[in-house]
Amino acid sequence: MNKKTKNMKILKVLFLLFLTTLFSTSCSENNFISDQTQAESNFNEENQCFNHTLGKGPFVHFEDLTFKKIMLTNFNINTNRDNEISFDEAASYLGAIDVSMSAIKNLTGIEKFINITTLNCEKNNINTLDLSNNINLKYLYCGNNPFEEVNLTKNKKLTHLDIRTTAISSLNLSNNTNLQVIRGMCNSNLKTVNIRNNNNAKILVFFFKQRNTNLKCIQVDAVNYSNSATNWTIPTDAKYSLNCSKKA
């Protein structure tokens, strides 16, 4: 290889390295706003978002300020970007709410979001959970919370439920005829589950086997069906029954 050819190859490599560096920095987050005036404008707008109440009440009452902040910073919910969520804003929201892993202790205010289809509130410190107004829920992920009871009898549209690692002692799902996936492992206080909803054939996953040491009775539509159903798992000393009314 002569010197001229070698130098040409070196220049070509350096040029390719230059192009790679150029394209990688031009797509970085820091380069989306190149104009300093625009950056300052965005900063000022963000600081002014929650200083005023623009909308008309009544407004949703939140006992947990972290929960309220998450709702305020979701501009699909807080459409006028003020410092309150009105009843109308809450009722108009049709999407999902994800407040998982947020150190929330109280979900007061969730009852005004009557049209949400998905709620993920897992991995918090929630002591009480009232979803009786959220009748359009289809997906509920509420595990890893210390609440001792939950009433889901009005949530008839539920298809997916994850309720692992709580302090509940019983779980009544007899009204939830659309359930397809139910995960309830690691509930050490759980003694009974009622899934006799006249539609057990819809349930594709029923997973309660892991670390449910006190679970003794699961009330079902048909014992033989549940015993043979694929992806139904319960503790070895638990039994399927047509009636779990007697104390396990």
C-alpha cells in the first residue's frame, strides 16, 4: 500500500467518525431546543402552570399531595394546566392512570375519574382502596399495598386483576363475570376467594399458588373444571369448592 492510499483511508475513517459524532449529538435531548430564548420561555411557562386556578369548580379533593401532583402534571387530565382538577376534567378523562411506585398513601379523588379503563397503583402505601365509582375499569393493578379489604363487586367490566402482596383476608369476585386474568399470590392473610361468577370458562389465568399459606378454599362454578383448568394454580392444601361459607 503506497503512502497516498494510506492517507486517503485515514481521511475517510476520520470523516466517517465526524459524521457519526454529528448525527448522534443532533438527535440528543440537549439539542432539541437550540434557541436560548425558547428554552427560557419553556422554563417560565412550566413554572407558571400551577400558580393559578383557571377552571370552574367543583374541584376534586385529593388527600395525598403526591397523587394530586401526578394528576396535575398529566396534561391529558389537567387540560387547562392550572392548579386544580375539576370534576369535569376528571370525568372526561378516558385513558389510564399510572401512579405505581410513588409512595402514595391515599387514593381519595380516584372516585371522580369514573371513565378510566386502567388503574395501576401498585407498590405504594395505600391502606384503603375504594373503586366503587370506577365502574369502567378493565385493568386493575393494585398489588404491593397494605390495604386489608377491597370491594370490587361494582367493577363488572374488569378483565385483568393483579392483587398480589396485600393484607386482605378474603376476596369476592363473584360479580366480575368478565375476568380473564387474576393474579393474587403472596397474600399471607388470604383465607378464601369467591370466583363463582357463572363464567369461569373465561378465566385464562388464575394464579394464587405462591406464598398464600392461609388460603384454604376457593369457591368456583364447578370443582372438576377448576381442577383440570390450564393455568389455574392454588396452594397444595387449598381446595376448590361450590361453597366456602364455612370458616376455612
